[in-house]
Amino acid sequence: MRALVLNYGVGNLFSITSGLRRAGFSAEISNEPRDADLIVLPGVGAFSAVGEFMLKWKDTLEDLRNSGVKFLGVCLGMQIMFEEGNEGGKTRGLGWFPGVVDQIRGAPKLPHIGWDILRQRSSCMLTEGLEGRYAYFVHSYMAYTRFPPAMTSNYGVEFPALICSNDAVGTQFHPEKSGETGKVFFQNLVRWLRS
């Protein structure tokens, strides 16, 4: 299976690419979206930093999505799938999920860095074997949404940790840095793509 990791000027490209390759993907990094089995929106950086990139490629991304390409967003990559973000100034997202990304309210301190437990909240193929496992997080912002998350975690407040639809999945945690939890997630991702 072919995975394309989009390079929109933020970090984490090589670790997510390595994680995908370990899971059996043929993965490459690209500066522009094009046909693949999976397009990955990576995430280390600020919401506003990817706004211009997303605006430039929004129609192409929509066309690819409509043609059957599936998407994975990790951390910031998940957040950009929502309608709007307030990190670095108000910025439009892709609007694939309803909601606004804003700073975590009620957090003990920011950023949230470390391992926290995953809790299942709704049914999704990508959650299999993840209930009660610990995943690795690095973030100061979260999605405030009415869309039911597949999994949540808690850091002073409950927040979406995994969201999924028929063609897009997002993780607030970093599967490529989450050890055995990440391996289980990537196995689920392969099954999801083949379904």
C-alpha cells in the first residue's frame, strides 16, 4: 500500500514515515498531494502555519478524497481536519469534521507531554485493541467538537484522541512514538484501508 506524507513545513515527517514503513507501507514524503492509498497529514507545529498550504491545496485534497483516497491526520494533522483553529491566529481548517481547535482549558500545565490512557467512546475499526492502552501525546491545543470521537483521553479535561469517518481518521496522539500502542494502531490502519 502506498502512503504519501505531506510536507507542509512542519516537523515529524521522518518519524511518521518510518512508522508507516514498519507497518508495511511504501511511504514517501511529498510537497504536494497526489494519488495514493493513504495521504498522511503529519503534525508538529502551529495550526496557522499550515493554513496557507491547506488553502492552496484544498480543492486537490477534496478531489482525492472524493476519488477514494483515505487520509490520516496525526496531532496537528488531525486538528487541521476541523473547521477552524485559533493557534497563531484564527485560521480556517479543512472542515471535514465540525469544531474549533483551541488551547486546552483546565490543563495542569501546557504543553501536555507524555503518556495517557485511551478510552473508547464510539465504534470504529481503528480502535480495536486500543481500549485502556497508553499513547504518547505532545500538544497544547485540542478539538472542541460535537462530532463523537472514537476515543478520548484526559488531561485536566477529556479531549478527542481518535476520530474517524469512512475516509478520514485523526489521532491526537503520536502512533509513531507510542510503542506497542502505535503498532496496534498501524495494524488497524492497514485493515481499515483494505476494508
